[in-house]
Amino acid sequence: MALSGVEIFKLLPKTNCKKCGQPTCLAFAMKLAQRQATLDLCPDVSEEAKQKLGEASAPPVRPITLGSGDKAVKMGEETVLFRHDKKFVNPCVFALEVKDTLSEADIAAFCNQVVDSEMDRVGQKLRVNAIMISNESGDAAKLEAAAKTVAAKAAGVPVIINTTNAQAAETAVKLFADKKPLLFGANASNLEAMAAVAKSNKASLGISAASLEELSELTEKAKGFGVEDLVLDSGARKAKDMIEHNTLVRRAAIKKNFKPLGFPVISFAQRGDSLLEALVASVCIAKYSSIVVLSSIEKWKNLALFTLRQNIYTDPQVPMQVEQKIYNIGDPKADAPLFVTTNFSLTYFIVSGEIENSKVSCRLAVMDSEGLSVLTAWAAGKFTATKIAAFIQESGIDKEMATKELIIPGYVAILSGSIEEKLPGWKITVGPREANAIPAFLKSRA
Ligand code: SF4
């Protein structure tokens, strides 16, 4: 069971030395209990307390990495049932299934689709993250050949080897031994052999069972064989069963701290009908799957699933933000107009999009307003004349400009006088209230 803040406090040094960044040991204990701090921040904690607290502060869903390098994905580490309590941590992985019965050319084509799946949405790179190579043929040589094609055509993409044959698994997994693959296909009858292959190739192990009871027994056995990084398959294939099983697994891990089920979950959404597949996958995204296996990745489906995943895995308490800086749009010269706005992602993308539409090269000064839109930030005192003036002055952008003119959003026209006072030598121009009026505004100045 997770320890309460007071129970944690009893194990801390109680010197209130503040080295952890908190004013007191009690405050630090509360942060630990809420999983908002880690124990290593206290340098004076005893070894005994470290052991007790280390176990208690470990995330209820074990963190597991799939793949290596810049395309590696982290799974698990979740601490809540509902995203309004605290954000979900690691977005689920989309894996495209490639069967070893396909021709080499078809496998290569699937690989290309995965590699080309990346898209940019509100500043984040979204993609299909992994390839599952399934031993549909039952032939070890075909699995190995398919794995070789994937290794060559989709280098760097995390891989899942799907087979129940430990010998076939060995030759295929070996190709990705230094890249943290997932070996999927362990069950009650092959667990020891599959665990040995996973262990010797530093792979995670995916375990299937006919029930959650059997699954929890198998995970304990796998740990006994020396494999700690596990992925769970409860055997659910219908959407209704997936919701039920995934919820029971997550609840057991989070509410009961039940370690045998404290692992990421894999779900199989493949359907003959792509529209139905997208629907099933959306259920998996919403309800706790860490890996969602797909049979195809058409662009329309990617857009829908990426968007849903991105929204489920953003923190509802923290608005999406872009970095505070001055962005060049087009190729702005010394006489290019300078706009200022806030760093709410949506505001940035709408304003920068309209400037691009105008075909006039501009600079866009994006000020940190903690992710609030213009009017909200102004009302909250985060987009004030003083702050705007300080930001523009500190940026040093005036050195690159022929005329010191700043265009402010029409919604904060009221600030123009006071910004002018605080920015001597600058002309403050009130721009449009709505971003879609920017092209006409810029045209009128030409
Ligand atoms: S560093 Fe440790 S001893 Fe010091 S205040 Fe924080 S918890 Fe207490």
C-alpha cells in the first residue's frame, strides 16, 4: 500500500534543513505522497528509510521503455484513474502489425508508412510509434526474414516481436537486442523459455492469459525468472471486455497497489473494417491501454487517433504553451512588422497561421503568459503593459528593426498608452481583435 504523508514524514530526518527545496520535512513528505517529488532530493535520508520509501514511492504502474534513441517511447508510470485528478503520464504507443506471411516488398511498404506517419500538431511531433512483427506463418525463418526487413527499412523504430515460439523469438529478438524490443507471446505453457529469451536479449516480455487471475500469477512467475519489465494482455479482444479488463487492471494497480498487475497493458484493435478499427482503438486510448496494435495506418485514421491521444494525454490543468521568444515568419527584414501575443498554443498557431496567409514576412513576439489566451492573460495580470515592455526590451529586437513599432492585439487596445510610456521611442499600433483580420490589416499598411 502507498504510504500517507504522515507515515512518510515519520521516516524522514525531521531537521527541516530545506536542502530538498521544501520549507519543512512535512512539506516534502506531502509532496512525496502526492508523487510530486522524488526521494533523491533529500540527501540525508537513512538507508532503512530509503528502502521503505523507495518501495512505497515507486509508481503503481511500472515504467517501461520500448525502443532506444530518439524514437524510444516510455509506457506506464501512471498514478491516477482519471485525468482530471492529475495528468496521464505516458501517451499510449501505436504499433502497426506486420505479418511475416507478407512479401518483402509489402513489409517494406508497411515500414515506409510507419516512418512517414509523423505529423506536427500544435507544436508536438505525433507518429505511429512501433512495428509489431507477427509470426503468422509459424515458421522461424520467415519471422527472422521479416524482422531483418523491418530492421533495414524502419531503422530506429521500436519493435515488438509477436510469437509463442521461443526458438523463433530468439533469432528475431536478437536483431534488436540493444534496442529494448518487446517480446510478446509468453503464456502459461512457454513462460520460462520466453522469459529466458527476453532476459538474455534485454527485452521486455508481453504475457497473455485467459483471465486476470492467471495473468497476475504469470507476472509473479516471470519476475521469479528474472524479468521485471512486463506488458499485460488479459486476452480481451472485444471492446467491451477491453474496457472492463483494462479498468480492473488499472484500478488494482492504483487503488490497491497490487504489484502483479502494476504493468502497462497491450490491446489489439485490429479489425477488417478500418472505421471499426479506429473506433475500437479510440476505446483503448481512452481506457488505459499502453500499446494499441493496429492493422493499418491510413492518414485519416492517424489524424483522428493522434488527436484523441494528444488530448487524453495533455494535462487538463495546464494549458498547452509554446516557448517564449520572437518567431520569424517568412524572411523578415529590418522593416518587417513586429506583432506581440501570448504563448497559449492555440493563440500562437492561429496568429502565426494568419500572418503566413498574408504572405508578409513578420516577427511575432510570443510572451510567456502561462499558456493563457490574450484576454484571459490580460485579466489575470499576466499580459500587462509593464510585462510586455520588459519582454520587448529584454529581447533586444529593436537592434534588428529599422522602425521601432509594436503591433498589439486589438483586444488589449487599452494598453497602448501605457506600453508607449514604458517603451520610450516605440510606436504602439493597435492590431485587429481577431487573428483572421490580420491579412487585411497588413495589406492596408502596404
Ligand atoms: S532535505 Fe530532507 S531533512 Fe532536509 S528538509 Fe528536506 S526532507 Fe527534511
